[in-house]
Amino acid sequence: MIQTAQIIFILSVLVILHEFGHYITAKIFKVRVEKFYLFMDAGFSLVKKKIGDTEWGIGWLPIGGYVKLSGMMDESMDSEQLKQPAQPWEFRSKPAWQRLIIMLGGIFVNIVLALVIYTTLFSTVGQKYISLEKVQKDGLAYGDVGQKVGFKNGDKIVSIDGEFIPDLKYAVMGVLFGDNIKVNRDGKEINLHLTDSQKGEIIRKEGKSFIQARIKLDQIFIDSITNSKSTSLKRFDKVLGINEVRYTYYDEVLNESKLHKNDYINLLVNRDGKDLNIMIKTDSLGTFTGNNIFINQNYNLSDLTIKEIQNNESLKSGDIIISANGKISNIDFKKQLEENKGKSILLKIKRDNKTINVVSKINKSGKLGIKFDNSKLDKYTVVNKMSFFNSINEAVRLSWSQIIYNINSFKLILRPATGAYTQVKSPIGIARMLPDEWDWEFIWGFTALFSIGLAFMNLLPIPGLDGGHALFTIVEMITGKTLNEKAAGYVQTFGMIILLSLMALTFGKDIYQLVVDKLL
């Protein structure tokens, strides 16, 4: 429900302000606005009220919105009005330059909205992004497909088409957009060139997660095992190596394990301070974890802040646990909970800048009834605090880079071999990607990103979109000729068929995936 509420809120903000851009420019040039709708009112509307010349309403179909201008062939396909003589308040009676401004009004407002949001965020909470430089400090870990197309674990990205991209998410997309990826491999620079089919394989099988940070083995442990009878491993074991060979990174263990598909391996683990060799059977993919064993990161408790209290009267939101029965690490904390189910535990906590001791009850499931805010654990995140004027400059730079990002994404979609077109999502698909907690900082940042995307999409010269109307108006300004009513109707109909077909395909794909995920 929270994801649904988020996407409805974001779409409402974007659609209302986009349509307001058309509305206000139409009013400036004295064009009558007959309707202003949030969402489409095909057949009927949920709410409507006429104020002056304009009917304001909310439609039942959440796929956009519209303003209906007098004397304009638009999504309503109402051509009857155009058969009458042009009136001074009609869109068609205005000079071409005024009509062009009205058509581009929504796009302009979308860009301004993104600039305002980014400027506000950067000047208050700061600009936040995951640093590629920090992530690849020890090199990067690549998925199976990434390694297949030429990357090797430990490679560091030097540049993409001659440019270093500091933000990890844009660097990952840059690999898919770029023609020349330069990596540092064991101190030597190597150039990689991915074909469209290789990019398509990455997109289909691994997506953006094909690049990840390398994780050292001494930083992780086995946190849970769903079926302990199916494995000789135990909770809190620390993996050290395979077949007597010790490794430094977890990806090295995984790669070695994959060389022994459907075979037995000697997994070297540390259990309660002792090194042991455990005979493990790998699956058909060569993994020893499958869907049964879950790995977690080890860290100091003091890096965490209690975010939520569920069933615990001794702790408060905002508390920081310094130690549990004298233990300071996450793995030791979880061991204490496991060993003391139904008992009490002595916690040293920091509350209101004071250190105090608290005795807290552990339930029978080995839980304290608390939830941590683990945002401090993200050691790869960079936060740039900016002045208001620097925030404006950075907002402009980021918005422009996102326009280029959308252009490159569109180019990728138009190359069938990449299969990028299969990743286009409807609002249903987008909603499923949103967090399941309401986070205003994330929501506004996503709204700004989405606003740039909406501006780009509407700028495409497709009949039925703002860009299509603008293109015909520009042609008119150059040639002095306009499309006749019949031709305009055909063009508008063709454009609407394309748009509705694309929407049907994306909605159908996302609904199918939603149903499959619910059933399986």
C-alpha cells in the first residue's frame, strides 16, 4: 500500500504541474481551457467541478492527465469544434509562436520542478550518491555475465568514453551506454568494447547489479540457515576458503565454487574460533548457499541507531547500543540473543549523549523487538553539503546530465539486440521498485528524476505527445503551411494508437510479472 501511495503521490505532483504549465501559458495568451484533469476520465470521472470556463476533475485511469484547450485537436479526438469558424479564444486562432509556447509549457515546468527540488535537497540535506571511487577501492566484483563479456573481479573502472563517472549508478549505466570502457587490471589499463548482444545479456540476466563492491571474507558471516538439516554449515560460521586454499574476497570463493558444479568441496570455515573443513555438495550452478544460506555483514553495534521499537519497554528510538553483555560486534550481539532466548541481556547504550546500562528482555524467538537504522553502514555514500547558489549550479548540471541519460537510454531501447526495450516499465512496475517505507527525501529525489524523464518523453516528436504537436507547429512556422483538419485527425489517431499500444504492452507485462511473483 505504501508503494502504491508513493507512486500515486509522485504521479499526481508531476501530472498536475505538467498540465499547469499548459494551463498557465494558455491563460497568458487568452486561450480558453475547457478541462483540467488529473488522470484520464475515459467514460467517466471520479470527481469534477466546473469553475468559470474550466471543468476541473480527477479521472479513474491513473496514466497521466490532460488539459483540453478550445480549438485544438488533442487526446479527446474532438473534431466537431474544429468544423466551426475559429473564435478569438481558441488555440487554433493564435499565432504559431504562441501555440508553440503553450505546447512546451508542461515540459518547461517539469524541468523547473526538477531544478527546484534538487536545489532544495542539495542546500538542506546535501547531495548524496554512492561513490564509484569508494566502492572500487579494492576493485569491483562482477556477475557471471559481466565476467563472460570481458570484466574480471578486481577490475577498477578508469573511464567510460574518456570520462570518469563518480556516481556508481550512472557509471553502471555508462557501461551499457558507452563504446569504450577502460579498466585498471592489476596495474595495467585495458580497453573493453561491449557489443549490443553482450549488453543485452547483461540487461536480461543481471541488470544494474552486475557490478558490485568486493566484500572481504573477514567482514561477513553466515547469519541464517532456513533448513539446517540440508547442510553441515552452522549459523555464525565464517567462510575462509575452499579445498585448503584461503581467499581474501567472497567473490573468489564463489568463483572457485562454480568450478565444481554438482560436486563436493571442502569449505574452510571458522567456527567458534576454530578452523574446520566442511564437506559441502554444490548445486547445478556451483553454489553452496542456494536459497538456504544467507550471508550478513559484521560491524560494530555503535554504527547502528535504533529506528523502531516494537515490543520493548527498556529501549527507545534513537538509542545506540554500544555493547551487549560486553560484546561490541554484530555477530557477537546475535550470538548473545541466540544463546539467551527468553532471558535478559545487559546493554550499554548511548541515549541523549549519555552512556547508561539497560537490562532488556529477549523474547523466545531470540529477538529484542527493535529495528535498526542501518544508513550509517553505507560507507560508500558521499554527502556533499552545498551553499544555496552552489546547489543551483549543481541542480542545473545534474538535470542536464539526466537529460543526456534519458537520450542514451532511448537510443539503447531502439537497439533491439540489447533487449533494453523489455525493461521499460509502467507505473505498476515503477511502484514495485519503490521502498516499502515512506521517505520524503527519497520521494522528492525520485520525483525530480521522474520529472526530467517526463519532460524528455513529452519532447519526443510522436503525435499525441507535446513534442509531436510542437514539431508540426515548428514546421508550420518554417513553411507557413498547416495540416488540414482531416490530416491532423489521421496523424493524431495514429499517434494515440502507438501510445496506447505501448501502454498496453508495458502495463500487461508488469501486471503479468506481478501475478507471477504473487503465485510463485
